[in-house]
Amino acid sequence: MTGAIDAQNQTLADWLSSQEASMVDLLRDLVNADSGTYDKPGVDAAGDVLVRFWQSHGLEVRRMPHDRFGDGLSARLPAADGVLERPVMLMGHRDTVFPKGEPMRRPFTVVDGRGYGPGVADMKSGLVIEAFVMAAFAALGRAESPLLMLTTSDEEIASPSSRGLIEAHAREASAVFNAEPSRLAESETATSNRRTQVITRGRKGGVFMRAEFVGKAAHSGAHYGRGRSAILDLAQKVAPLHALTNLDRGVSVNVGLIGGGQTVNTIAPSAWCEIDLRYVEPAQRDELVVAIQSIVETPSVDGTSAKLNILGEFLPLTQSQASLQLLDIYTRAASRFGVDVTADFSGGCADSGYTANVGCPTLCSVGPSGGGGHTPDEYIEMPTLLTSAQTLAVAVAEVARHARRASLAL
């Protein structure tokens, strides 16, 4: 460890160091809990792993039920003096992108210092360090401000059931840490004496859309002229949609899924596609949605029609002066554990955009370092599990002190 660290923070760091093996155990249990977004029983089972951990450390647990997606869950720890102030909020999601049964096919394993398994980086290891930070304060003396950990169930599809929970909790918080995975600077290893952790200073906004196309069926041999092909209408719109992409402006439009038709010998009476829009500046959002809607809903084949629907969306993560203060606090905390911090911009989306949008200072990607998200090669660097937990704990302690003194501008 390098740099000065006060007695309270040293105690936090030492306690977490003593819990490293238990962190790995909790990570194994979470990764092996099957929790694809649409598998509500699985996502709830992953939540139960956290609930049992929280309860074993005396935290106040709240469940926010949902009929379709996994329940929202939170754990709270009052301030040291019991004063009811805005909490420091730790946030993360427990759903993954993987199909049911994936943890049985490739359960959590550690090979050559890397941990593997579905969701290990995105973002079950982040939930582990947040849970142990909460436990550390519960065991050693509470922070100067209340602490809250919120875990949600459907981030991978833009949080349709969780956005309201996230925004409501963020409006009451003094600051938010979102433990999406960080990464190591290129060419560095987790075992080097000093390494550079790359976190996120900003994220793009994203809109996920589905377009439905309607044509008219006809026999493709006997009565071709009577039909109106929905597939042809859709196909002629794919290139104009992609042409909206402007990488210099940070804008991309991608038709990522497509389907339609009835049989090979029928003029297609229906078709559909799903469209992904990414943008940087909030003002770009409406401009591009209107452009996409115009392309989709203007017929290219006479006698067809189409309708665009928004399935879900993420808001961009933008920096405020208060979030820059958070970054500075986190950077100084990391330096005490031999870690340099740099902040990068990401084209990926996350729930942190929601918290920033309601005016709560937010720092994203403070989880353990890893890579390969959404693929069978997903991993974390196991040594960063402990250092990320220690850094987050010290940063939370410092933010709680700042929040008590009202020095974070909200």
C-alpha cells in the first residue's frame, strides 16, 4: 500500500483484506446463480444470495417486488450517529445476458489469476465488492452518512422495471458509485507493483427500438402482383438507417435483429427488425429518433405500412463538477493501494446515466478489472477484487465525510 491512510481507513482496508477468501466464495455463489434477465426465478435466486449475506451482517433489507422481472433489492446502514441524511449509494445489477443453464455449462472457475463465468465481470464481482464494503462498515463502525446498496434486475435490457427505482433512490442520495467493471490499462497485469485502473467518465445514451412492417400476402408464383412484401419494404430501409451513423459525432445506428415472412412461396405479409441507436449529447436523441421513425414509417413499397416502437433506453452519463469531485476522491483512495486511475469515455450504456440525469453525482465502472463481457471469455483479474473493494470503501468513507459537511454540490 502506498500513500498516507488514516486509522479508520486502514482498519477498513485490513478488515477487507481478511475477507478476501470470503469475497471469492460470494462471487462463486453469485456467478453460479443462473440469472438471465428474462428468468425471474433465477434473478430472484441471485438476489437471495445477496439477501442472505446482507442479513448475516445485520443490514436492513428491503424487497421491491415485480411480477415480470426480478425484484428490486436494497440494503441500508444508518449513519454512525443515527442522523437521517442522504445516503451514499452503491448500485449494480445482477441480471446477465446469458441463456438459462449457462452457469451449469461453465461454472465459476479461476485459472492463472483470472476468474471466469457468466456475469463475473458484468457485474457480479461489482456486487461482491459493494456487499463487502457495506459489511465492513457494519462490522467496524458506521460511516458519517447512511449507506445504501441497491441491486436491480433488468439492466441488460435498459432497466424497464428498475429505472423508476434507480431514479427515486438517486434523488435521495448524496452520491452514487456504480460498480460496473473497470479495466486495466493495456499491457498492464494485475500482479504488477503499480497498475492503472481505467474507469468511466462518460457514457453514450442508447435507444432500443423495434419496427413492425405490414404487407399483403399472396402466392409468390401464381399471384405475385397481388402481394405487397413487408420484407422488401424493410430491406430497402436497412441501408438508410445505417447511413444515419456519424462516428465523428459519436452517433451510430445498427439494425441488429431482423425477421419476417410466412413461407418461402408467400409474399411476406409481415416483417420486423430491432434497431440500436447510440448518441453522446442529449440533444441528439430526439433528432435521431425522428429521423429513424421517418425512414421506418415512410413506405418504400406501395401498399405497405410500418410502425416504430421504443423498447427501452439508457440516458447518457455526463460529468458535472460534483462528479469530478467524486473522481478526485476515488483517485486519491486508489493511490493508497498502488493503483493509478484514469477515466475514459465508453460507447456502452449503463444505469449510471439515470442517476446522473436526476442530478446525483455519479462515478461508474469502479468494479474489479476485467474484460470479455457478454462472451464466453468474460473474466476478471482476481487480485483486483480486493483492491477494488478497499478503494471503494475508502472512497465511500471520504464521500460520507464530505456529504456531512455539505461540500459535494448537488
